[in-house]
Amino acid sequence: MSYSRKIAAEILKKIFSGKDLDTAIINTSDFKKLDPRDKAFVRLIILETLRHNGQIDFIISEFLKKPMKTKNSFIENLLRISISQILYIDIAEYSVVNSAVEISKKYNMSKFVNALLRNVCRQKGDLQKKITEKKNIPNWIKKDVINFFGEKKFEDISKIIVKQPQLDIKIKSQSYNEKKWNELLDGTEILKETFRIKNKGVISNLPHFNDGLWWIQGVSASIPVKIINKIFKKNLRKNINVLDVCAAPGGKSFQLLESGYNVISLDKSLVRIKKLKENFRRLGFTSKIVCEDINNFKGDILFDCILVDAPCSASGLIQKKPDILVKDKSPDLKKITANQLKILSSCSKLIKQDGYLIYSVCSIIQDEGIKIVKKFLKNNNNFSLIKIEDNFEDVAQIYENGYVISIPTNLKKFGGVDGFFTVCLKRIKK
């Protein structure tokens, strides 16, 4: 296990240096040499360390007599993963400490590592009680969440995001009544046709994956298409043309096709398009797929509806992508929001009069949600905000009559949801 822990510390160092989790793993050649069990162990350690990053760093600072000479050193990351195992994964303390001491001998830091970790072990109970989860959320998310949702919601969100996320599986409507899905998937039906299961690793090993009877889609990400379905009556949908922008990996396109629309699925990434096509083949859906940047796309028609799930900070996905918690994305927000506004502008030119533009982001930052929409409407008086009166079954709330927002504490009894923002705009004149 010492070898696996050493690799985990190396990967974590790369993440704290700015790499995302997947890139850090790909760039660590020793990780590829591990067997599947050890790979899973390394991922578990890293993810739990990231989810508790603020608490762990606070503990390290409390036990240090003076700051470490080198910021984000290998030893600092070895301490991080070790404290994570002791406090939050509940691995045998002697195993964690002994491994860390052995690894640190190469750096002549074994006495230091041993002393600090044994102090953590002695005070384990007090540390778990006293150091709150609020410390894990960075200021660029914290300030925005508190300003909009309040201190209590922020505290509740911080408690949810340290928990391991589960998978939401959307069953094809035609297959829903054919099988006992809760037994097959060993899951819980949280909404009709959607089951939540524990993430057991390899998705393709789940029942009926190769039969194409279901796809993975978070319940909050399903809201945009549910709004579209409220607009267009079922018997008219075969004549409704919908453009799904930033479509990969395809969840919203699958929803649209299942609902009966004519769909063009557009994404600018060749890698994502490849995955999108694979998912289409597995599920047996057919759609026109276009690899193009929406800002350069010239359609042959004006669309009845455009759905855009815009690139964003992904601040709503911190439970699934906890590496976001150790990155300061505030310097990038201007660039991100400028791109979102540009995408909205490009989409607006492709919509027919009385057509609809559905804008969504997997973010809980208001700069990417309400503020973006208000800027767009200020610059485009030919569009208006559509009032939404709906019951989203505790998956989301409606703000100011038209802004649909999910936060991680929604559907709390089932473990929460991804943060998501959705709005419906209508082209009222040319």
C-alpha cells in the first residue's frame, strides 16, 4: 500500500499545482502500472482529500510550529493524504502512519511526519468535531453562495459536498415497465424513470448497459428538456426542430429524441463528439451530429428551440469534481462569462420568431446564471424571460418567476443533486 500512497501524493501535488484530476492521473506513469484495486484505492484517497482539503490544510497549519519551507511539496501532500485516511476514510491508523513514515525516509522527514500524524491520531475525535466542512469551499464560491442563498444554505451545501456522489440512471421510457429496475440496479427510484445507485466503478458492468436501455444523467441536468416539454405539445413535436448546443456526452439530446423532437446535436470537441457517437450507437438513437463551434455554425434553418448547456466554472459539480475546490477560478470568470454571452448571442441569431432559447450551466455562481441572462436581455430586447410555474419535485426552486436553480441540498433525503441553473427565453420579435 505504501507504493499506492506515494503515487496518490504525487498526483495530489499536480492537482494542487493546477492540473485537473484526470490530467494529473494521465501524466503519472506509475499509476498505469497499478492493478485495478490499487487504482481504485488511489482515486478514493485523492477524492476524499480534495473534498476535505480545507479541513486538512487547517489541521496541518495548526500542528506546524512554523510554515513548511516549500509550498505544495511532496511531503505536504503526503501529510494531506495521510490525514484524509485517518480522519475521513477510517483506515487503520498504524497502517497510514507506518506507510507515511516509510515513504518520508527518502526525504529525511520521517521523524517530522511521524510526530505530526501521531498528534492527529491522538486528537482524532476532537478534530472531527471542531473543524467544520465550511473550510473546504474556496472564497470565490463561498462569497457568491452566501450573498445569494445565505449563510445557512452555504453551511448545508458544505456538509453535502464532502459525501461521495452517487449515479443517476435514466431508464428509457419504453423499457421502464419491463423490468424491476430497483432490484436490477440495486438502487432507489428518486424520480419516475430515474434511479440513484452507488458508484461501483465500471459503468459498462451494470445490467443492460450494452442493451442500451438507459443512460447516466443527473436529475438537475434533466430540467432544461422538461421545460421544453412544457412548451411544445406531444402531438406537435415531430415538426419541432431543436438544436442541442454543447451536446456531448448526450443526455439532453437523448431526452429530446425520446420526447419526439427533430434534433441536431452540436459540439465543437472532436473527442467529445466521438463519445457522443458511441453513446448514440449504444442507445440506438439517431440524430444529426455536427462538430462545430456554435459561434461559427451556419444552420440551414431557423430553429423552434435551441438548448445550450454552456461551458462554465462547473461550480455546481464540486461533489463529483472536487479538484474544483482547490482551484481559484475567479481570475477566469470574466473570460468564462464573456464566452457564455457570446454563445447566447450566436444562438439568438438562429432562432425563429416566437422560438425559444433555453440556457443552462452546471454552476451555482450567479455571474454565470442570473447576471448573464440579465446582460443578454439588456442587449437583446427582441427576447423576453419566460415566467415558469412548475413543480420540479424538490430538484430545483424558481427565483424571480423565471430562474430555475438547483443547489446541492435539493433532494437532500436522497443525497442531494448537482448545482444547476436553467432559464427559458423567447424571441418576441425579429
